[in-house]
Amino acid sequence: MGKTLAEKVWDEHVVRSAEGEPDLLYIDLHLIHEVTSPQAFDGLRLAGRQVRRPDLTLATEDHNVPTIDWDKPIADPVSKTQVDTLRKNAAEFGVRLHPLGDIEQGIVHVVGPQLGLTQPGMTIVCGDSHTSTHGAFGAIAFGIGTSEVEHVLATQTLMQAKPKTMAVTVNGSLPAGVTAKDLVLTLITHTGTGGGQGYIVEYRGQAIEELSMEGRMTVCNMSIEWGAKAGMIAPDQTTFDYIEGKPEAPKGADWDAAVAHWKTLVTDPDATFDEEIVLDASTMTPFVTWGTNPGQGAPLGGVVPTPSDFEEESDRIAAEKALEYMGLEAGTPLRDVKVDTVFVGSCTNGRIEDLRLAAEIIKGHKVADGTRLLVVPGSVRVRIQAMEEGLDKIFTDAGAEWRGAGCSMCLGMNPDQLAPQERSASTSNRNFEGRQGKGGRTHLVSIPVAAATAVRGTLSSPADLEV
Amino acid sequence: MEKFSSHTGVAVPLKRSNVDTDQIIPAVYLKRVTRSGFEDGLFSAWRSDPEFVLNQPQYEGASVLVAGPDFGTGSSREHAVWALQNYGFKAVISARFADIFRGNSGKAGLVAAQVDEKVVQRIWDYLDEHPGATVTVDLESRTVSAGEGPDAIVDSFDIDDYTRWRLLEGLDDVGITLGHADVISSFESTRPSWKPVTQH
Ligand code: SF4
């Protein structure tokens, strides 16, 4: 019987398997950042161990670095300690680090692909749940805990039970103005936040094939928000074109050998998945969240739902709690919801294509009075490229704040936070209570919705700008 | 990880049930960047009370904790186990442990010995009569014991075979995997040349 894409990549990485034990899986690339790695390095030190493969390890600073004044010492002592510790550990154990101020610094999930380190058929891990982003290249990529970070550092392997597989087939084409973000938000509302639990998901179908690599990364990024272990998309010409010429991409004969192998990384026609979901892209519309988890979403054209309309009691209670936290009335048209801050950035939507799209919509407009727009590139490279294309000027002319690279308001570990009850439209991935700052209220949105919302001051789509 | 076969040490009665990970170590202590030094956060809310059992001089240097049921519930933070170990505990005896806490203990080398609730009570009574006395946790024979003579307490405890084996051998997960280093090396030797590296 044939194999799924996930099974092919998994089987290629099994170092050892034994009855009654998890597989020992080889890890091709281990990405590291300042927050979840300190104890792992400390564990190595206590046990007198080394990093087995520093040459398959890459560190960057992203989670709590400031996006202004990044050339000055970090003001917050806790953040500074974590960043200093990463620098010390990287030096001691010989790990390549892209620190604040370095041209390759940025969000770990933006840096890997842009360096060309993220390639089809790899296993990639990081002490961060959104590692699933890298699955867009046909890699198995997932987040791990601190003990596992230590395990990978010491052994370049992980003990892992083989997950089940699921196919999400998205037929048809996305209508104009509807993006990968709307697609994945629609999917999560459809499945619920636990729908993917225990599965490696393969996204497939016409709408997925038509996505750019940036769009595919947005979809895979949010796999974790519906509980999936990992998300992946079979590599194709779009993938190869994106990788070719990147700094760490294979060259010459290696390139040919790599592509030949990558072309085998597709689900065989006679392979079976443990579970399958089918969606139709052509009916999708701009989609936003109204609640406090990514599965509480609705079409932008709709209204804030009425909790009593939910069939399940648990959904009703969750919706009531969410509306109270979010300060929303049932039945309010989502387009009437006034927004204080628009955040464009994160590993979900902080790549160059995202900034281009945002700039295209904002161009010639002004950010609405009483609204602030924060644009945070996912990496220094993205920032530089955007500036070369003059995007920064479009943003600042409109009245936006143009910032340095990092996670920023996605999780508010640095000073970029919402005030209590401040409302955001955010292109990031989590709308949990307090995620962007204590008491802050987050609506997850796509890039076009974020840009149009900044201009109108209420949740909007670009179509609203034309009237 | 150090091998653990048997340990005898001063035992502390912690007469509370449902000691959750926030009580073992509050979140404010999680910002540290090491795996050591968490002892100052251990039971920090309770330790500010001079009457708290750990503040009593007879329990100085204690290394066995005898706690009420449902020990270690709550978050998955590994810091809870580290805090107990950093303080000097080698074993915790309880009638029930939270799953994640028990798993983390096994990973880190802290023995979580699950006994019958009556056994906890008997040890508590014994410690009340003999404050500062020692209790033995023997992993070979899977027994806890205290006292001497006709009133001595000896009873068995539960721990899963795989964890027991790893603790007896002193193997953490990393240690076990490094035992397969030759298999890993031979796997690495077949890695295609076009796969990327971060250092050249
Ligand atoms: S941008 Fe947000 S989701 Fe992505 S790695 Fe940073 S904190 Fe995590």
C-alpha cells in the first residue's frame, strides 16, 4: 500500500524503532530562541554533555527583543538576562546565533525559510509551538518542550510516537481578496481548537496548490491552533522556486539531486489517511475572530454570535465568557466593532508578501483617528527589503509606526502590549485572554482586513474602502 | 542522572492534599534561566509562615517528602520537580500523583513513590512521635520503611517498571538515547550531502 507524505518523511528519519517503544527520530534542523532554551543548555552543562550537531542548530533572538531602540541595551532586566544567556550558551556550545542587530535576526520561523534552511522532507523542531510553519515546505515540523530541546541538543534525535495522519482538502479557488489566513481561520472555526489533536495534517487541493509559499506558511503556522501535531504541504514547483538561490539552498549537482528527491515527496494515490476533511474555497470570505480562542470566528460580513445559538453547552458557556471578556454585544455587526490598535506582523503574517499586500491597500490612505497601526517585519531581511521597495514610506506616510523585527505584540513579552480593554485587529495567531497584554482584546484577521481596518477604524475589508 | 537504588533521609510530613504546581513553585519564579536555584521558590507562599513544617529545625536537611494525595496537579512546568530536587528532596511519598508531575519526576530523577493512603497516615503518625526521624525509600525492593522493632513500618509502593529501570540505572532519556549513539552515527553517515547545515 502507498504512503502519505507524512509517512514518507517520518520513515526516512527513523533511526531506531522497537516494539513497545517510541520511534527514535533524527532531527535535521533544530531552531532555538532565548525563552525556552536556557534550562536545556543548563542541563547539558550539569551532565557534562556537548551539542551533538551544532551544524544542524541555529539560534536567533525574537520573543522578547524590543522593536525600537534595538541598538541600546535591553531595558527590561528579565528579557536582557534571557537574551544574554542565549548569547553565552551559543558561544560556549558553538551554536550559530543571529542576535539583535544582526542582518539575519528575526522571528525563528521567518528566518529558517528565508535562509533556505527549511527544505522539503526535513524534520525540524524548535521549542515553540508555531514550528509547524515550516511544514509548508513538505517538512515534518513541530514544537517541543524544554526537556526535549535538551534531548535534541545532546542527541540530534527525539523519542516520538508516530502520529496519525489527516488530509484537509480545500477544493476550488479562493475568491479575490480572500487569503490563506481567512482559509485557515475558517477551517479552525469549522473543526474547533481540538479538531487536529494527535494528527499530522496534510493540506491539499486546488486552493492550497494555488497559494504562494508565504500563504502556505500562514496555513501551516496555524495548524497548532486547532491542535494538530504538525501541518504540511507537498512540495511542488512553487516550493522549489522559492528555495532556489537562497543562501543555504543546495547548489549545482546537489540542487538537482535534492529536487529529484523532493519530487518523490507526495502522498501516493493509494495511500489512506486516518481522517479526512473537505472544504470549498470558493465560498470563503474575509474571516475574523470574535472570541478568545482561534476557533471562535465568523465571516466579517456577519454579526457577533448569540451564545444561546450554540448547540453544545460547553460552546455556549465559552461564548458567553468570551463575549464578556471581549466587551461585545451579541448581534453587533462585526463591521461596527471599533478597533484601537492594528498589529501587522508575527510568524503568521510578517513576511515580505504580507507587508507588500498591506502597503498596497494602505497606499494613499491615512490611519483612522484614534487608531494606531504597528507594522513589525518578521525579520531584519524583510525589513530591509520592504524599505528598498519603499513600503516603510507608505506606512509612515499613512501614520503607521514602522518597527524593528521580532515577535513584538504577537505575545507582548517585549514592551509592545495592549492596555487593559484595548482592542486590536491582529494578523498574529492567538487571541487568548491577555495574550497581547493583560486585559487586551484581540481579533485575529488577515492582512487585507488589518490594513482596511487601520484606515476605517472599525473591522473592515478593502472593499469597504471603495465606497 | 545519578543512579537511585535506595535512599534513607530525614522525612517531612506535608499534611495537605492537592498540592498543585503553583503551590510547589509560583509562576514568578519561572523566569530564571537555569535548572538550578529554584529551592528559594519551593512552597514559597507557605514558607513565609514560621510555623510551616519546613521551617522547623528538626526537618533541616530533609530529603523525603511525605505528602497528602493528588500531589503535583496543575501546570506541566518541570520547574516543580526541579524546585523539590534543588531543595534536596530525593523522593516524594504520596497516595496519588498528578500524571504530568509523575512523568516529569521520572525524567528528572526524583522518585515519586505511590503508596496506600493508610501508609501515608502511618508514616505521618510515626513522624509526629519522632520528629526528624528518617524514612527509607528502596527502589530495588519497591518498599518504603520507617522505624524499628515490632512497630516498624514496611510497605510496598507503586512505580512503573520502565521508570524504575531508568532510575535504577541512572538513565535519563538523553542517557538512554546516547546508549544508541552508534545507531545514530550510522544513520548520520547515510545523510545526503545536499541536506543543509548551519555551519560550513
Ligand atoms: S511571532 Fe508569535 S507565534 Fe510566532 S514565534 Fe513569535 S511569539 Fe510565537
